[in-house]
Amino acid sequence: MNSMPIEKIIEEFNKKNGLKLKVEFFKIESYRLMVTFCSKGNHNENNFDEEIVEFGNFLSINAGIDYDLIRLYRLGGGRFVGVFVPDSDRMKEVIDFGFEPFDMLL
């Protein structure tokens, strides 16, 4: 399996894809990876789902770990923060936030 550093994955994704969103590293907190998605130009903020899912797939393939998008915060002005967790840590996310299993997972 491939395994690239997160920063390199983001750089490669931005180079390879001429999409409407640019991805930027935000932070890693515990097992959570947070990235910022920034609109390239004036686009309708509701039409970015495909690009965000595409990044999640690209991340999983190149990190060598399956990641799941569990939260997406819409900040306005074409900016979003996506929270990804490794598939193996998905239940930790439920327990950490005190939700019933599968209540909030995408």
C-alpha cells in the first residue's frame, strides 16, 4: 500500500486536480485530520460535495489508510473545514462526543 505524508497528499491533490476547491492542511488533533477547503472563484457553495468526496478518496488511497469524512463545517465565503478520521477510529469519534453509535456518522 502507498503511504505519503498528509502535506504531500494535499499538495499532489491540488496539483493533479483543477477542481473548484483548493485543499489546505489545517491541523491534526488526536486521530482527527482537519483540512480546509477554499473555493477557487465565485461558485455556488452547495456544489462542492463531489470534490470533497474526491479528496477523501485520494487521501485514503495515498495515505494507505481508509479515511472517513465525519464532519463538514461550512464557514461561508466558499470555505469549509472537513474532519476526517481513519476508519479504524470511527467508533472512538462516537464515544468521544457521547453520541449513540451511528447517530451522526456519515
